[in-house]
Amino acid sequence: MALPTAAIEARGLVKRYGDVTAVDQVDLVVAANSIYALLGPNGAGKTTTLNILTTLTLPTAGTAQVAGFDVVKQAADVRRHIGVTFQDIVLDRDLTGRQVLDIHGQLYRLSRAERRQRIADLVALVQLEEAIDRDVKTYSGGMKRRLELARGLMTDPLILFLDEPTQGLDPQNRVGIWDYIRMLNRERGLTVLLTTHYMEEAEALAQRVGIIDNGKMVIEGSPAALSSTIGAELIRVQGIGDYLHFVDRLHSLEFVQRIDIDAPAGIIHIYVDNSNRRLVDVVNAASSNGFRVEDITVARPTLGDAFLHYTGRALRD
Ligand SMILES: Nc1ncnc2c1ncn2[C@@H]1O[C@H](COP(=O)(O)OP(=O)(O)O)[C@@H](O)[C@H]1O
Ligand SMILES: [Mg+2]
């Protein structure tokens, strides 16, 4: 089956739990064959959004189509076209990897032959040949994530939903999972919607990123576009003393485009026209206003800086 141009299309999604609005008027369009990342801190509403799109949770308001089917009225059709991996790994530890995949295939009524074929294919794909007949309880975190990925693919989905696919993994294993996700997208044309609170993950994988905070979609776009909307170049300053006078002074300098303050980390982000050229002026402004610079770096804005700018908070692990 070919997907409609928009593999996923949601309008005005709302989910309320009592007084908590977990998802607040979210609009979302994910193009077929693309990778989209929902980026936000814990409690932002990522899992709830995913649960609505994968038919596990009913929305309080709004509509969504996945693979062209309505998530409420055509939930069974939606399920037939998607694969899902969950944030909290739900692998049964007393089963072997092969049993986990086989049971999942049975759940979806695949024949024995189909299951055998697909397991062989997926085990090779995620490189679990050696471990597949061992109990899952002997697996490392990275191996469990790979098995989860294979499980999500057992039904040969058109659209894969990944909730925090690398949470808790070390950087090396994280990059490994990224490679699988990219390959699935490139070689099998899979559409991927993933959630993450790692900005590097969104930056590395996604063609489009939606920043979500307090249930609201704050802004979306390509990682490069999101980073560059906030300014050309960036000077980050960390230091000691009262920074209010220093920041006031910065605001009066004509080359300063904007300032974001990451208060908990004590880092001031100064967006300027040319960071190398303005470095000295920034240091001078600090010292003449009683702020002692301890660390100063010049950088191009990242998705993390965009996050701070649009939400007023830094994203941290
Ligand atoms: N079943 C539920 N009942 C009550 N509140 C919930 C439920 N699920 C999620 N929430 C609340 O909704 C908000 C969003 O949660 P969630 O979607 O899990 O965020 P994220 O995945 O971005 O961390 C949080 O405030 C959370 O406590
Ligand atoms: Mg979550």
C-alpha cells in the first residue's frame, strides 16, 4: 500500500486527565517516508501524543489520521499499518529474544512461516544473531533496545512509532540505534515518528523537528531552520557576579540580536552578528559591569539553543 503524502496528520489534538492537559491543541503533519522527531522534556506530552496516534489512548478533542485512517473510527486499520516501540521496555525477561518476536507475530496472526521468515530477516537487521536464543534477561540495554526495534518491525509496518528509542543508552549504543533507524527510513521507505528529550538525537535523525512543551507544539521545522531562526552566531558566557547590569549593557549594544539566559546553569547566550569579532566587546561589557567571566565560548546555535529560546528552559538529561 502506498501512503498518502502525509503519513500522519493531526489537527487540534487535546488530551486531558482531570485538571492536567497532557496534550494541548497539537497540530502535526509528518510527510510519508520522512523521519520526524517530537522533542521535549519529561512531562511535555510526547508519550500521550504517540499513544493517541497509535490508538492506545482516545483524544479528548481533535482528529488524527495515520496512513490515511482515522485513529478513533478506524483504529484497527491504523494498527495494521504501524509498528510501535515503547519508552519503558516491556520485554518479558524469562523469554528468549526469538520467543519475544514469535509471540508478537502470533498476536498479529502471522503464520508460522511468515514469523520464521520475518524473525530471520529482523535478527540479521539488528544484528542479534548471536543472542537471539538467549534469555532476554542476559541482554544489555542496547541489545534490549534492538530487540524492541525488531519487535516493532515484526508486522512489516509502513509507519514506525518510537518512544524515546535510545533512552538510557550510552553514546555508542545510541549511535548504533540511529544507524538502524536511518537505514529503515532510507532502504525500506519507512516513515518514522520518534520522541526524544535528547536534542542531538533530533538533530542527527530528523528532517523535521517539533518542539513540544507543556502539551503545546511550540515551533517546528528542520533542525537547521530552527537553529538559524534564533540568530546567526552565538557567544556563551558563564561567570560570577550579578549578571543583570551586564545583560542590560548587552541589550544596549547594537550588534546584540537577542539574549537568552539559562539561569540554572548560569549561562548567558548572546546572539550576535559575528561572534569572533564581538568577543572582546562582550568581555569588556562584563568586566565594566561587575561580572567576572569564567568561561566564554563561540558557537553556532544548536537545536538546544533553539529549545531554550522558545521555551525559556534548557533541555537536560
Ligand atoms: N494516564 C495518565 N493519567 C494522568 N496524567 C497523565 C497520564 N498520562 C500522562 N499524564 C500526564 O500528562 C503529562 C504528559 O505526560 P507524557 O505524555 O507522559 O509526557 P512525556 O512523554 O513528554 O514525558 C504529564 O503531566 C503526565 O503526568
Ligand atoms: Mg514519555
